[in-house]
Amino acid sequence: MTDLKLDLKFLETLCNSFGPSGYEHEAQKIVQDYGKKYADEVLHDGLGSVIFRKGKGGPKIMLAGHVDEIGFVITEIKKDGYLSFYQLGGWFDQTLLSQEVVINPTKGGAKVIGVIGATPPHILSPEDRAKVVTKEKMFIDIGCSSAEEVKQLGIEVGDPAVPHATFRLMKRTRKEKKEDDKDAKEETRDVTLGVAKAFDDRIGVFIVLEALKRISENKIALPNEVYFVSTTQEEVGLRGARTASQMLKPQVGFALDVDISGDSPGVEGLVQKMGKGVSISAGDGSMVPNPRLRKFVLDIAEEKEIKHQPAFLKVGGTDAGIIHLAGMGAPSLFLGIPTRYIHSHHGILDFDDVENAVRLLIEVLQKLDEEAVQSFTAI
């Protein structure tokens, strides 16, 4: 069991905050207020990304976690008071029905909680009852019976919404033994799991800030200039990573994000699993990581005995898919936290993996000098 030093109260505040793609201001204010005391300089791009610089001189390193969460936007107010919506980011239809959402009126005022509804199954034909209800057939019920009632609450077309769900911990004790050692003894491990909306990707932002905090508090010297970045609009096209990387022109990039956990029923072909360490990606739908950079990170994880595991995703991508194309190109790598049920109201992850990710980042940053960076692309 890795000793946890994580500021989970801050993570709770960050995860519970409101911030779908394009509407990240509330969450970014929390990020900036927390990180600015540890940074040498605070910068911003034109899409709202918050950037903390630490160090001066040497190669430029960019660490990115995206602060936006998947959400919704109100597209129509029906005359009977129901609301139509469209997705901000990718939603799987089955995760939505009967779930609560919270709407933030753009003109101000109190947030409004609603329930996602659809035609009751009791009155559907047997054929329709067997079909999946799609998002297009759903609506949001905020308890209003007319469009006028909706207006009185300050809600208009274009207002954003996110899942209504709160952060909590699950503490468990389990017996485990190393899978690759048949003679290994079974050991008991105390487990702290987190359940929350928006782990995708508030957990990546949290890891970036934890690394910044520890480097600052422990006065760790770095041979580089590091930019700790909370990006925006990742879920709708990796947009904040594009503008931030164009602005910074990093020489090496890392994306910190959730990874799909391959340990729940029905999941096959994914080697990365929750509780087995930080995942060091060998590739995904958006990029092929620089193999020398990946080996560099793997070697450090082995040397420092930081629990880690390989990972690969056939589809999907992260901010690293954009960062590696910055300027003339920047060797980049995705480091992930295996998480169950991403893009839903309730993700689950193991904080032991998070702690290992923070430790690995700090160790890697201390060794990313000019010689190391040049070696990643030398012919």
C-alpha cells in the first residue's frame, strides 16, 4: 500500500464544482486559487486554460489535465415546461435515464436540479420496451408546467448542465497477491476508492496540481521549465490543449487523464486495471507515443519502485494527441488512472494509482534535462 498524501478535500471541492466544456469558469477559479501559491507565474490562453509555470530555463515541459467535464446544453423549452437538451461530450444513452442534472442559468441566479425522463415503459408496446431509449427521446423535468414557470427560474435556451452527483470515499480491506508470481504470499491492502462525477478529467488536473505543490513545498530543483496546465474543452475536440500548446511550444508533453479500467464484468482485452498502478500508455486513437520517452518513464518507474502498468486503447484519445503536434512536434505520453464507469454520473477509481502517478511525475521531471530531451528524437 502506497502512503497517501493527497489533498482529498480539495479534490472533493474540485470534482463537485460546475464546469462542462466551454463553461469551465467555476472550476478554473478553484484551480487557480489553489495552484497560484505554488507557481512562479500564472498564465492563461484565450480559451480559458490556466497555466502555472515552475522553473526557468532548460527544456519546456507541459503537463496537462483537462478541467472540463461532459455535460449538456438546453436546446428548447417546451410549452408544458419540459426541457430538450443536447450533449457536451460523449454520453452513452443507457447512463442517462432517471439521472439528476443541475442547470446553471447563464443570466445568474440559483442552479436548478432536474431529472432526465422519457416515456414510461409501462405504456410502451412490447417492441418499443425492448429498445434502448435514445437521448433524442429524453427530456429534463424541473417540475415546471409551463414555459413561463421555466422563465421565472431564469433558465433559457443555451444554459449548460452537468450531472448532479457528489464526491464520496469507499474504504475497503482486501487480500491480494502478485499475479505474475505464483509463489507470492497473499497480502492485505487497505484501499481508498473515490466515487464522483467529473473524474474525467478533474483527476488529471488534481495530479498536475499535486505534483506542482510537492515540488514547491519540498523545494525540488528542476532542470527544466515546467508548465502545469488545466486545459479546457477537451471533451468537444481537445481545444484547450491546442491553444495552450501553441502558446507554450513545449519540447515534451504529458497528458494526465482517466483510463478505461479493464477489471469490470464484460470488459475484455484491456490489460490496465484499477489498483494496479499508474498506466503508461503505449498508444490510443489520437497518437503513437514517442517510444524513447515512454521507455525513459518506464525505466524511472522501475528504478523508483513506483507501481505502474502498461495500457493501450484502440479508440479515443487525450490532450497528448494534440500536444505532440505542437510547433515542430513534441514527444508526448499519456499517463492514466484506470477508472470504472467514466462518462457517467459516478466514476470509481483507486487513490493508490493516483498517488503513484504523482510520484512518477515528480521523479520524471527531475531527470528531464536537455540531454534527455534531445535523446528522444536523436537519429
